[in-house]
Amino acid sequence: MGSFSRKIKRKQFVAARKKFMKDFKSRMATFKKQVKCVECDRPPAKDENIDDWHVNKYSENIDLICTTCYSKDESEELNE
């Protein structure tokens, strides 16, 4: 009886994990469609890693700035 209950629990666990991953991938796809640079309004290019983007420290929200706009801002600050 013990191995049968383990088998059922394992089956339920695998089904729950599959459902979680399916939902997670769906939500991440939706999230990626919403991501864009606050400066130039550009979404990330295909296969571009947004981990390289910078977070606007002066905002209460999580505003992302692409590497192109961030390097422009940084160079303007150095020239002033």
C-alpha cells in the first residue's frame, strides 16, 4: 500500500510542476512583451539580455533604461 500512495503523490507532484512551469512561461512571455526602455520606448531586441539594462534609481517604479540610452546619459554627465 505504501508504494502505491507514493506513486500517486509523485504523479500529483509531477502534474503540479508541469502546470506551474506552463503558467510561469506564459507569464514571463507576457512580462517580456511589456518591457521597454523608459528613455527611447524601445523593447529589447530578440535574444537581448535585459540583465544588462539599468534601473532608474530616481524613480519609485522599476524603470529600465537600455544600454544605448544609459551610455548616452553617462557620457553627457561626463561632458558637463
